[in-house]
Amino acid sequence: MTPGCGASACRRTGLPLAEIGPLLIRPGRQALALILESQLYELSTQIEALRGGQRLVVELLQDYRLLERLSVRDRDAWVRLLRGSGFAGQDLVRAPRP
């Protein structure tokens, strides 16, 4: 079940106003879920690009200790963290993007 999304909450997710307007006029949980899921993947892509920028800056500075201070985790670090939290097998398989 997808919670409702008021204009303020939707805007804080980074959704453009053009996508929020129709949801407020004719709200639908399925449409909201699809839009929010799409936004989640968009945010993930942006975060990945920012992390790449961080890695480039660290590489240019040649000071790899900075990565530790920033708590930047690569895929292996996330897998170790998730396994340490009790995840295993299918829990660690990335869900397909829509």
C-alpha cells in the first residue's frame, strides 16, 4: 500500500511540479507508486554520478583516506554490511528497474 503524497511531501522527493499537479487533481495510488518508484531510480542515478565525482576528486588529490571520512561505500562494502545485517541469497539480488 502506497501512502498519500501531499504537494509538499512530493516536492521534497524532487518530483517536478508538472508531475505533482496531476496527482493532486486526480490522485491514484498506482500512479503515485509508479511515479515515486521512477523518482527513486532517478535519485539513485544522480547519487551514483555524485559518488563518481567524489571518487574522481579523491583520485586527483591522491588521498584515499578522504573516502573513509566521507563514508563512501562501494558495492563490496554494501554487500558486507548487508550480510552482517542478516541478508543473504535473494535478499542481495538487485530488483530490476522498470
